Amino acid sequence: MLILLAGCTTAPRNNQPLPTVWEQTNAVPSSAGNPCLPSARPAPVPAPAFTPVPPKVSRPVPVLTWTSLNEWTAEHRLPAPKRVGNLPVTSYAITSPQGTMVLEIGSREATWRGLEILLGFPPEIIDNQVFVHALDLKKNLEPLLLGAPLTFHGNRILVLDPGHGGSNSGTHSVLDGRCEKEFTLDWALRIRSLLATNGWTVFLTRTNDSAVSLSNRVVFAEAHHADVFISLHFNSAAPDKKQNGLEIYCLTPTGMPSTLTRGYSDVWTDRFPDNAYDAENLQLAVRLQAELIRCSGEEDRGVRRARFMGVLLGQKRPAVLIEAGFLSNPAEARRIETPAFRQELAEAVANALK
Ligand SMILES: [Zn+2]
């Protein structure tokens, strides 16, 4: 039953147990006295429409080489990379009409238009030249520096996924134990209101305090022919009260290590349906990141990659998961508990989709 509720659409490898929530592996199970228990009459759960396990293909990944950044920029008619900053950190900036990316030698941390993104592999200096892994060129640099800006076609159908619900309450505010599931639903309803007159048709995977498995959230997006899928969450590092900031996840491209594995094995050769949208996932994530950081003033923890998030793997559309601050941090919990702050978060998401 717990696994059903957690509903990861892929079985964990090595028989590892599934976490009941993303944010905490020490999630509190439902029990008497838990202030986050669902209401006495839980809302109905939609029946599964298809297998909860998304197709996954493991196949040999072609051997990719490291490429000279100077050669890559010349090939794409961009100015040569410029060295920036001071020693001992060596960074290089690459600029295109779309913006500037700064890469740091020996680090996976990079910036795009001043905001953090995480590369798959640290750039290296070889024979006095900067070399970048070919997968980073294809999956990180090309979509941002060379790709056409993300546009939304078709019916502009957005499926918003308020994290958790019902007996799966998510994480808890360090201040008073209020539940993540309450705040994610409120945030989603606010976004829906803002987008109602903005050319989008918005569906929520849940509109009340009901339990919906992760696989059924993917089924829901498929059934509603979603053009975009956004899962809404708040974070926890309990018992650590200091971690703070906002991060956005998309599915790790095949052949690349994930930024976050949360104890799961991370098979680089796995290919999931949503890997068809690697470029759009990143473009959507950075659009949301820019607006969310600007509107909320939260610390930027970057666009990250994960392979274990069941609501992302099986999607056949751009799909991201937002962790909009830490309920385990007293200052952030106080803000998240404030309706005006959740309105700011909603406006940021709506702005990003204009
Ligand atoms: Zn969550």
C-alpha cells in the first residue's frame, strides 16, 4: 500500500525501498494524533488506466568524446570563450544572442544568464584548451545558447501537479507541523486562477486533499493531452534547519550522471519516455527558475537532474518538478506559510508561461 501511495512509476533498482515523499526518507507514517492526517472521508482515487511502469530502455550509449570549446564556438559562429574572474577559480564565458553561459573549470556548476545550472561533467583544461563533454554540449549548451526560445503550441494545456495529498502529507513545517500537501495545493490553485485568462487550459492532478499515486499523475497528464507538466513541491533537509533556496528538477539525459540520486542507483544508460524532451525540459526549467528567483527572492540552488522521480520519467511532454524552498528552515517555512508569498510563487510560474 505504501508503495502504491508513493507510486513511483519505476521500480527502484537493487530492491531499494521507495521513499514515501521526495523530501524525506524518514517520512512520518499516518498515525493517530498526526496533525497531517487526511480528512476522515478521503476523496476517490482515479483508477489506473495503464501499467504504472513506464517503458524504459537500457542500451549502450555511444562513446562521446570531449570537445574543444574553442572549436565548438567556432563551428557555431560564436565568439571565442572569454576567460573571466580571478585565480584560483578559472571560468570561461560563452555568449550567443540568447545569453551568456559561464563554465568553471573542474566544477559541474555553471551559470546561464546569472542563474545556476548543473552540468553532467566538469569542464577540463587539456593542453591549455578548455574541453567540455560532448553530452554537456548537446544537452546543456546547445538548447540554451543555440536553441530557439521555448514556445508553446497547440492547445496550451498545462497539467499542474500539487505534490502529495491524502495520507501522503509530504514534509512538515518546522514551525508548526503544517503539511507540504496543503501548501502545494494552494499554490496550484493560485496558478490556475492566474492562467485562466492567459490562453492556457489548466488541469490539476488533485483539487482537494486526496491521495493520487505518482503513476496516476502521469496517467492524468496523458489523458488530458498535456503540453506541459509541472509538479509543485516544498523541500526538507530536516533535522538540518539551515539549508534554504529553490531548485528545479528535470529528468537526467541518458549517458549523464544525475545531480541527485537520493540513495537510488543511477543507471546512466537508462532511457525514459521523457528523455525525448531533454532540450525542452531544460528550457522550461530555466524559464521557471528565472521568474521564481526574481519574484520570490529565494536563493538559487539551480536547475538539477534526477532519474528517480516517478512523475517525470514517463511523461511525453516537457515536465519539471519545482522544490520552492525548505519547510525545514524556520525563515523559509514562515514565508511559505504566508499566502502572499505563495501568490508570488504562483505569479512567477504564470509569468514563465506567458
Ligand atoms: Zn514534496
